Amino acid sequence: MSPVQTLGRLQGLRALRHRNFRLYWTGQLISHIGTWMQQVAQAWLVLTLTNDPWMLGLLVTAQYGPILLFGLFGGIVADSLPKRRTLIATQTVAMTLAVILGILTLTGAVQVWHVILLAALLGFTNVVTMPTRWSFVYEMVGRDDLPNAVALNAAIYNAAGVVGPAVAGLTIAAVGVPVAFLLNGLSFVAVIACLLAMRPSELMPAVRSDLPRSMGAIAGSLAEGLRYIGRTRHVLIAMTVVGLVSTAAMNYSVVIPPLARDVLNAGPSGYGFLMTASGIGALIAALALAFGLRPGTRIILTGALLLGGLEVALAISRWMPLSLVCMFGMGLGGIAMSMSTQTVIQMAVPDQLRGRVSAVYTTIFVGSTPVGGLIAGAIASAFGTGVAIMVGGLVAAGIAVAAAVVAWRWGLLGSARTSPEATVSPGTPPTPTMDDRLP
């Protein structure tokens, strides 16, 4: 039996039987390690230059603000342009930005405004990258293997979240911040090479929308995706929970660096290990979903409640081992919530709306970061890091409880069934829909 046939028999790895997806998955694994390294190094650099948690909030606002403002337009691009070629272009831009930041830091010329400007440029790149990347998964594996591919993508991102922060923390402590940025730039070579090595003939046919040429056409295109979400209850509640909880409780790059340095006295290596603990929890959640745990409303709400509750415990902790346990559970809850939401969306959405609805998810999940980051940074600067973490955890837990009540009233916690809510345009093969209900 060939290795590919073996992968096909392993249900948790079945999406890897597709050659294009194997290439993509391998390249993304390497690139994500570099991305995690840059996130850790970038936050530590800004904290070192300014000694102000509010500046960390400004940094995440610069990086994720473009997604909040323009993320929906990125979905139109994702639905209109060839996804593989679009990703090659955006990854090349991201690589260039990482190298520039590395050179500025290495030469000692870096200033805070350099970091913030480059973060903003990366944010504009991700406006297109994120919905394109998520909707491209369908073209590589098709409908049958889509849930498994989503889970495996989350697994490698969070596997990188185990390795990347730890390596970044040790790298910063040993040789300094610039090396982390340069290694991230180098990591993009892998994903670009893998995209170039794909066989376009093996990609699944996908419905491509015409690129709107007027403001009216753009507004109509966006409205079509939003109307779909508004009338599909299980998608609506999933996106609402992810957006609100992410805003309140997933501001790690703002609150964890000062927690490690000023509260736990753990330094950059301690910061790296805290983020690694979160990555381990997230990886376990991703693997559980890849190997059989069914994503749905219950998993989304349970993950949100776990994230919020353990964030409250983290705010109280002054002991590094307990803080590591809290970060582990927060990572587990956060990825169970966000990945289940993404799977619900991917399985429910019609083919011709996949990019736009993915862009709404991007805007809500990732775009919530600048709002939450500024709020968390302001609270931490005024009242202390512990208070900022406590407030975020309490709000997230409250949102999870309120959403559970709404989901129960809407009947979304019952048995699984196929939802008729998704619609497709004439000539488009029907997409299996998923009313995310668990037995």
C-alpha cells in the first residue's frame, strides 16, 4: 500500500490524499512557525521600545484594523480572482515586509512607527490573503474532505503555535529580536514554492464571481453574503459568539507580554512558553476535531465559556505553572470555538458565496483584534494587566452563557439534521449544508 493510500484510510488524515493539499499543508506548516515567531518578537520589540501596554494595543490595531475595515472587500477579491496565483502574490509581499523589519531591527534603525507601519501593510495584505486561503481549501479537496482539511489546517497552525513562540522566546533571549523576523521572511519561501509546485489541473472546479466594477455592484455583492448569514441561524449565532468573545478575551499579544515581564517576572522566554502552552491546548482541540469530534453550536459555546473562565483564573494567578495551565485551557477553548465556527461556515455556505462569507468570518474574528486590543491595552495601561485580563474573561464567559440561552430557545442544541437554509444560484451544484446540532 502506498503512503497516499495509507493516508486515505486514516480518517483523521484523509484530506492529505490530495497532492495539492499535501503541498499546501507542508508549506503552511513551515510558514506558520515563522508567523508565530514574528508575532512574539514584534510584541516584545514594541514593549521594549515603549514600555507601554497601550502601544501593544495600537500595534494590533494597525495590523488587524485593515481587516476590520476592508475584510469584506477581500472576500469579493477571493471570489473573483484565481486563488492560487493570488496567494503567491500576497505571500511574496508578506515575505518582503518581514525581511524589511528584520533589516531595520538588525541595523538598530528601527523605531516604533516603523513596526506599526509595516504591521499595517501586512494587515492590508491579509485582507486578501485570509479569505482567499480559507476558500481555496475547497478547490484542493472538494466537499467530502473539506471538514477534515479545515481541521488539519487548524492543527498545523496550532502545531506551529507550539513551536514558534518557544523558539522565538529562546531566540530573542539568545541572539536578539532581528533573527526572529528574518527567519519568518525565510519561512515564506516554503509556502510560495509549494504553491508553485501544485498541479492546476487537479484543483476542483469552483464557481467564480465577476469582479464588481461599480460601488453599487460591490454593495450588492457584499449584501448577498450578509443576507445569507442573517437568515442562517446556526451561522449567525456562531459568528456572533466568535466576534464578541474574540474582542473581549483573545488579546494575547497585548496582555501576555506585560504579564510575563511584570507580573510573573518570566522574561521573553517565559512569554514564549506561555504562548506555547496556549498553542499546545489549541493543537489538542484541533486534532480532536480532525479525528472525529463533531463541530457545532455546543462545541462553540463550550469553548467560549472555557476560554473566559480560565482567563479569569489567569488574571488571579501569580504562579508560573498555574498560568501555563490556564493558557493551555484558553488555547483549547479558543480554537474549539473558532475552528468549529469555520467548519460550520465552510460546510453550510454555497459555492459562489464561500469567499464572501469567509471574509465576513475573517472580519469578525480577526478584525475584532484591533477593537479588543485597544480596549485591553487602555485598561492595562490605566489599571494594570491583571484587571485587563479579568475584565476580558468575565465578558467572554457572560457572552457564552447568554448565547447558550439564545441557542436553546432557537432549538440549535438538539439532534443533527441537514439544513435547507443555504441557497445556490442556477447551474451551481448544491452544497451540503450543516445545521450544527449535536446529539
